[in-house]
Amino acid sequence: MPTILEMRDITKEFPGVKALDRVNLSVERGEIHALVGENGAGKSTLMKVLSGVYPHGSYEGEIAFDGAPQSFRTIRDSEAMGIAIIHQELALVPLLSVAENIFLGNERASGGIIDWRETEARAAELLDRVGLKENPKTPVGDLGLGKQQLVEIAKALSKDVRLLILDEPTSSLNEQDSEKLLALLTEFRRQGVTSILISHKLNEISRVADTITVLRDGSTVARLDCKDGISEDDIIRDMVGRSLDDRYPPRDPEISDQVALEVSNWTVHHPIDAERIVVRDVSFHVKKGEVVGIAGLMGAGRTELAMSLFGRSYGRDISGSAKINGQPADLSSVRSAINAGLAYATEDRKTYGLVLDDTIRRNISMAKLDAVADGIVLNRARETEVAERYRKRLNIKSSSIEQETVNLSGGNQQKVVLSKWLFADPDILILDEPTRGIDVGAKFEIYTVIRDLAKQGKAIVVISSEMPELLGITDRLYVMNEGRFVGEMPTNEASQEKIMARIIKSGEPAT
């Protein structure tokens, strides 16, 4: 098939870092081309070069699209050629309607006046094309993440897209929504639309990709033709430069008889709709040295449970009780929760986990400033020593501890979040989607940290939408559905089928 995109010898440097080093990428018309690599390998940087986020002149190398040399200086330049990129963090305005979001910046207007009839009619056509049966007047904020992702794709299609770039499109989606999105990509392929898919979910890539380009440390290391029969192990070997024999580190659990956290009859109401109960009469416990998982579909109430426990960060009219190390715990505020020995690493690291425009050093010390201060005066040397220690311990890839966290890859941002809470030295650590959007190598490192913390006697609660992850790193599992705990089982007796059976059975009407 003819080549639609050719990127040759692309080199991009930031102060102190060569992000791309003579990278080559060739994409054929009408294919699904996967771009994979560890966090920091240069995938997103390469796509920002292609889409004009990093303008022509700020990098070395050549770009040819449809056989013609290109020098995109803005995103509008690339969009004018039919190239559209959908970032991992969706760029939608929640309070605007679906139709308004689809044509935002590309309004259907005449003489400066928006034609709402045309806008909504055209939006309905695009929604139908992506399989979304929603009223174009619906506010985007009323849609789930899976549907918002489809709105983003409809927005791209409105610009007569010829090359669609999707950066981690399924990282925040449940299994059902992920399946719908992948099916949509294969349908686009039949329609002649070319796609570049960036993903850490290698099982998805193996299923839908025609070709895979692997980046490592800012360089192209392999181009794989999926018609030849590519295994996940082959992809991993090229990504990390070695064979990864086991996805999860070996564990020899040393679980104490002492309960570290005991929660009884915990109930949480929605913060706006007081009549709606999002967590209903939940009771559970975690022992010292134990890793407990909470499984469930998106919307089951897992994050709401975790945030409400962590200083009532979510919800209203919260009732129930919690004990830490056998004593009633004051969880009335975030500071009280931290002082009681509880820490929560959020699923949304960019919004709640980090101060993005601040340095690694300041982010790591943030949760325990008194430990790096003399009275009320911050001790810079002590803070630096702490940050350097955790940078080495968690293998945070950065130019220095003075690098702003916004410029780190997703995996390294997650390591900074973990470093912050490790430095706070909690007794109980709740990890909400700790490996979302990060590569297999960084996942293994985080799994190792979790194992080592449990070995030190810490109690760990892991919330994850990836069932293989829960089955690989936990000792015991709770299953949550519609705000309730509907099952509990030792992990060595659990399976994905058993977990789903508990969820499905709990949702059936009583007879």
C-alpha cells in the first residue's frame, strides 16, 4: 500500500535532554499503525512534532505527508492537511454541548453568526458515524469517559481527518468501552482512514495493529509487521531491551494477624445530589503486610470510597467508622487522615496528585514538610537530599530534581506521586489505578515498590481496572458493584471469570 506519512531522522532536544534521536516512522495509507515504547521513549514528543505542537524549526529532520514535504508551524497547519490528534487528557469543555464541543474553533457560521440547525444536524451525523446515540444538545459533562472519547473522535472527523492519532485512548476506559473504541478503529480502517495508536495495552495492539514501530530511549529500534505473527513478549523485548520473563515480581507474603485498617458500615452520599448514595454500607479490613485489591467496573464507587476515607475528600453525609491499628481514626480532613497514618495516591495524578509547574524536589516533600524544615523554615539541603534519595530509589528518569513534573513522562510522574507518599511514611497506602497509562517496565518497578512496602509491614489497598494486575499483585480481593461490596476472596482462588460473575449476579433483580 502507498505510504501516507514519512518522518525521517527526527531529532528533538530540550535543555539537557535529547528526547528524539534520528527517529524514523513510516505509515501506510489505511492501516492501524501502533507506536509503542516505555514512558519517556519519545512517543508523545514525536506526535507533537508531527501535529505542529512543536513547530517546524524547533526540531531537525523531515516530514512528508501524502508524498509532499511539510513544515507545520501550528496545530491548525496539520489539521488543514487532515491530521488530527486526540490526547490522553481529553480537550473537551464539560459545560458545553456535544455539538458545541465538536465544532469548537471550527464553528458552522455565516457572517459571524452560528447556524445552530446546521451545527446540530452535522453533529448528529458525526455521532452516528462513531456509534454514539446521544442528543447533540447534551452537555459533555453528563457523558461517561467512554462516550467523551467518542465525542473527541467525532470532533476529529469533523475536520475531514485522513490521519487520526490516538494517544492512550483506552487508558481511562472500562473493558466494554475499550472494545467499542477498538471496533470503531477497525471500521475506520475499512473506510480508508489511517490511524496511529499509542498504547501500553499490548493485548489491544496485538489484536488491531497492522504494523508496530517501537521506540526506546528516543530512537527507533524496531518495525514489526503484525502479519508475521507478533507476540506480546516480542514487543516487550524490543521496548525494554531485554526479556521480561514475569510481569509481576515474585512475592512471599508476610501478613500479620494485626489489622491495620478496619472500615465499618461506610456510607457516602453524592456531593451534589444528596439523595444519591454512591457508597453503601461498605465494611472491609486490611492487615499489616497485606496487599488487598478492590475490583469493579468503572462507576462502581471504588474511587469515591477511597477519596471519602482520605479526609472526606469526596461526598457528603458520610457515616460509618474507621479504625487504624485498633484505635478510632480521625479522618475528618486530609491533614487528619495523613496524621492518622493514611495516604491516598489518586488515579488523576495531573489534577490531584502533583503540582505540575513545580519541581520534583518540591512535589516529593509536599506531604511532610515538617520533616524537611527547621521550625517554620524550610531546610533546602535536607529537602534536596530527600528528593535525590527517592529519585534514585524509584528510578525517576529526569534531568535533575529541579525538573518540573509537567515535563516528565506519565510513568515518571507516577513515581513522583509514590515518592511523595513514601516519604510521608504512612501505615496504610491506598493506590488508585497506580499503573494507568504507563509501560510494562515502569509497571514492574511500581509492583516491586508495592511488594517491598508490604514486606515492611505496610497495609496496601490497590484499586485497579486491570484484573490481571489485581490477580498478579494482591493477596485478597474485594469486588465492588453499584456502591456495594458484593464479594470477597483470596487472590489464589480468584479469576477474572469469578470476579465478573459476582458483579453480574449482584446486578440481577431479586426474585
